[in-house]
Amino acid sequence: MKSLLAAIVASSLAAAIFSNVICSSYAAAAISTRRQTFKEAPQFYNSPACPTLENNEEEDEDTKICSDDAVHVAMTLDAVYIRGSMAAILSILQHSSCPENVRFHFVASSAANLTDLRSTILASFPYLSFRVYEFDDSAVSGLISTSIRSALDCPLNYARSYLADILPRCVSRVVYLDSDLILVDDIAQLASTDLSNGAVLAAPEYCNANFTSYFTPSFWSNPSLSLTFSNLRACYFNTGVMIIDLDRWREGDYTRRIEEWMELQKRMRIYELGSLPPFLLVFAGRIAPVHHKWNQHGLGGDNYRGLCRNLHAGPVSLLHWSGKGKPWVRLDANRPCPIDALWAPYDLLQTPFVFDS
């Protein structure tokens, strides 16, 4: 029994070290080419119809960040995706009817330089209401199993499962967004999604997708596991765009439910794709619907080659470069996809002028 326990501990430690090495190498490769500096974004102001939030200078930081009338947005923040994050922030503010009422909650790895990340945001958005939270990588490192793409194995990719613990308890609802997207519509509309049916979260569902492909034959051949979706209209949803009722999440201890599936995954491989399957196992068939226009996802192509893709048919409120190909990488390599031209106007990267001699 002791040898088995030692083996499990050793395996978890090895996975944590491997995950951190992969993430560190990925980050180093991304920022070794050049240090990124960003332009200051224009300031955007509320329309006359916007509710007035209390902004008394004597208020403490908690009071300012906790307003019930604010739209709360949570995103992860790191050196690898900072360029995407800056574009996402700009797009949110530019298309919001009440940009001064948006409160940003950025979650960064405990291994990151939080001071640098905070300074970068302030330099481009000196008027922004935001807070940077530290995410302890060790909380999840030992639970991560290798997936089909190394970037998906970084602990920060799992921070969305811990938002209810990380964010102040006064924040009862939050819109979680990935860093590889832009909005072209008012985020207040997304934030006001109806959760009156008791759902913990809302997201666009895709019920025509091959749901079975997200889990291994070992999962489907085990009745005690496959019955998880019994009597449910289980559909795929992308966790890069979610509206979460944090109070209900806390009451239902949903972080622990997700961790239990991750622990099982360490013992017997039941899925292949990063942090998405545990969300599907806990929430698929139980979420509130959101119009597909709020997540035109997959624009980064598949997870292996990142091939170009076109927009889906229908209206567009949010464009999401999920998948391997990121627009800023393709633009820098002078190999952009046609769809990347829609991301480029939000790019705040400061590029020096080069003059031929």
C-alpha cells in the first residue's frame, strides 16, 4: 500500500514539474524574441443611460471592485498571451455602452511577475478598474494530465475552475473570457444572460458536435462513468466564454466536483483534451443557453495544425481564436489567415518605425 501511495505521489510530482517546465519553456520562447511594449488605448466613456457607480476616493479597493451594478469580467493574464489580452480588453471597452462600469479581474500564475503584468495593463489603460489575483499553480499542478497540446497543460489554463475561490465573495456573477478573442458587441448584453432557471453557468451550446469524441473508449465502456450523461441532452460547449453564478458555484462546491474528475483521469485515462472535459462532465446538459453569436470559436484552427477557418454562418458578437493558431503569431510570421484581419485593429503592440538607410 505504501509503495502504491509513493508511486502516486511521485507521479503527481513528476506531472507538476513537467507541466511547469513546459509552461516556462513556452513563455521563455514567446518573450525571448523581443520585449513587448504597448500603446496607450483611448479612453471610453459611459453613455448617459448608464447607472452611476460609486467611486468615492475614500472607498477602499474592495468596495470599488465589488459594485453589483458593474459588469465583472475575469481573464487569465500571462506573458505569453498578454498581446491577446490587451486586444480583448480594448475590444470590450470600445463596444461597451457603459465602459466605465466594467470591472476586470485578472488571474495570473504565482510564478509570473505580477508587478510587470499590472504595470503593462496600467500603461495602456490608466483609467481601468481592475485587480490582479495570484493563482497558486501548486493547487492544480498535481492534477493535470498531459493532453494533445502542451499549451493546454499549463496550470493557469485551469484557473477558471477556481474563480469562485480567487475572486472576492462580493462578486456574485462574472463573465469569464479567454485571451484569444475580441468582442464586437456590448458585453453588458452577455453579462445579463438569464440564469433564473437555477443554472450555475451559461454558454453557447453545440449539440451537433460529436460529443462522444471528447472522451476515451475506456470512459464509454464503463457503465458507471458513461451514466454521467444519462437522461441529459449533453452538448459540447466551449469554456472560453462563460457566464458564471459564483454564489451558486460556491454553494454547490463545483471546484471540488471538477477536481474529482481530474483525479480519476490520473488513475484511468478518460479524456484527451486539457481542462474542457471536466467541465463537460460536471455541467453538460445543465447550463443556460447563450446565442451562438457570442462565441464564434475555432478561428485558430484545429489543435494540431492551426489551419485557417472562416466564420460560422449567422450574426457575430464575439470572435474567438480557439485552437492552435493565434492571430498575432500568424501576423508576425507574415502568414495571416483572412479572418486575422478582424483582430488586427485591436492590436496595441507598439512597433518601432524602421527606416532604410
